[in-house]
Amino acid sequence: MAKNVFGENLIPCSVEPMTGFYRNGCCETGPEDSGTHTVCAVMTEEFLSFSRSRGNDLITPRPEYVFPGLKPGDKWCLCALRWLEAYRAGCAPMVHLEATNEKTITIIPLELLVEKALK
């Protein structure tokens, strides 16, 4: 069972839309997940625009990848490096820590995640 940043069992991030590298609702990761899709975040217009400006359009549906397209308010398992890049640019979305995989803290300091944690 995957663990969250607190070392507890990882809880689902979202099933509507269905998220996760494995499209099972959880921010689980494995060797084939080169993007480390481990941060459960709540999408904002600002972050979605930022991501699109960086070449990763999360708004447009891509059925061939079982990707519905995201809108503000959706929870999604983000790539840890993209979230960190957004944090440094001042537009990182809020994070659901209980649904964020412990592997995230090998890339993002826990203090930054706590700073942006959903209350």
C-alpha cells in the first residue's frame, strides 16, 4: 500500500475526474512514471494557464490518453517538478496532503507542501 507524506496509507485524490498515473484515483507511482505524478492538487485557473504556458495543456480533453481536460476545482495528481516550478513562479495550487504520495518529498520539501496545504 502506497503511503502519503505523513507515512500513512495514501487516500484517493479524485475519481471524478479519474486521476493518477495509473488512472485509479490515487497519486501512486512506479518506475514507468517518469513524471512522478504524486502531488494531489486542486486546480486553479492561474495554475492551468501557467502549465499551458509551459507546454503542458491540462485544459484540453485528450481522449486518446483517457484525459478529460481539467477545470478549476478539479483535483489532479500533478508531476512533482511541475508543482515545484509553479510554486517558484508564485502560482502553485493547494495540496491535499493525505492524498499526496510520500515520494513527493524526495523532490519537494515537506515545508513547502504544508505551506500550500488545504485546511
